[in-house]
Amino acid sequence: MISLLACWAPHRTIYLVGDSAYAGKSISRFLPQNVHLISRMVMNAALYESPPRPRKGQMGAPRKKGRRLPSPIELVKSRKIKWKKTKVSIYGRRVRAWIKTCDAMWYNSAGTRLLRIVVIRDPSGKRKDDCFFSTDRKLSGAAVIELYSKRWPLEVAFYNAKQCLGFEDPQNRTPLAVQRTAPMALCLHTLVILWFAKYGRFDVEAYRKARPWYRQKATPSFADMLECLRATSLKETTNQGPGQKTPANKVITRAFEAQKWAA
């Protein structure tokens, strides 16, 4: 899939962002030329310098790894490299962070390719120390952290599709059913957001008045967007113009279905 996307946009630089499951050598060693990977690194990763150039007349195969470097957990404890105090924009907020960066090989994952290694610490102590890497060594440590945080909306999209659109309900047993269910749920998720962006209305103040226990809400959630769409659809199907007539049994059925959704 990555190679296909890279072929579609050969003149663009693509950043692939994924958690540690996508940091393995099956991906990191076979990236197309115009694709960079940003992912999480284990704190005990074995890091190395680039291998030295083979000496003239040297016998045997050239070395694949250089001198062993401190692992991320050792980098955290090291006093030789100072913490850089900065602010990063992650998950919609501007927060303080301490960062250490270095360039090294993670041979077990990316082979002989040099990576930009970024260790981050939360000065408030609420989050544990973590480590990330980028195959693009031109990026600053803060840029790597901010780009990695952009993967969070994807997790939210999967959650919404499962909880609100029934993505987790079907028990598919055939390949064709699997191929249909996931795209259908995710396409509906996209269509609901697009509809709300153009036609939807959400009164934050009215929401807070109706729910005094939830004063922090500032923007609509996907559940709010879906509720708005359902209410609009229900009005369009039950409110008829002067020249239109709808059998009473159909109106009753629609009202009954609306009550079931409310329950």
C-alpha cells in the first residue's frame, strides 16, 4: 500500500506515521525513495554509529555497524547530552517538553540507515519518558514529536466507527464481507463529518446548559454530528408540505424508530 501511494505521487515527499508495530524491518528497510517513516522506538534499542569506511586492501566483508552508542534509556540518564527545553503542539495543546536528539543506526529495524532519534520527557512527570525516530534527519526533535502526534485522529476515527456506526458488530466469515464492512463504516464516518461541516449546526452554550456537569465542551464530537444528522433526517421525513400526504402508519413507524434511537 505504501509503494502504491508513493507511485501515485512520485514528486511528493510522504511521511508515514505509525506506532511501534510499524517500526519493524519489513517496513523500515523497504521504504520507497520519497517516503519517510516516523514511529516509536523501544527504550532499550541497540543503537550504533555508521560503519567505518573499509580500508584499502582490507580482507573480508566490510563492517555493517559502527561503535555501539547509548540506548535511549541510557541517553535519558546521560549528562553529556543536555536536555533541550522547548514547547510542542500535540493533541491540540501547546505543552512544555524536554528533548534530547541524536543520529544513529537502529540496525535491528532500519539496517544501515541513519535515523534521527528523539527522546522526550514530560517535565511535569505525568507521562513517562518516551523515544521516537524519523528516517528524515532534517527534522528537528520537536517536529518529529508533533508529526507523530498527528496519528491520534486516526485512532479516534476507528473508535467512532466502532462505537457509533457499528463497525465492531458484524461477525464476518467471508473475504468479500470483510472487504465491504470496513470501507463502508469508514466511508460513512467521512460522509457524516463532511455533511456536518457544510450543513450541521451545534450550539455549544445550549449543550452546556442542558448538561451542567460537562462545562469543558468546546467543540462537537462525532456523536454530536451523528445526532444532528439523524434529527435533520427525521424532520425531513416526517414534516410534509401542504400538498404532500403521508399515511399515518408510516409517520407512526418513523416516530417509533426515533424513540428507539433515543432510548
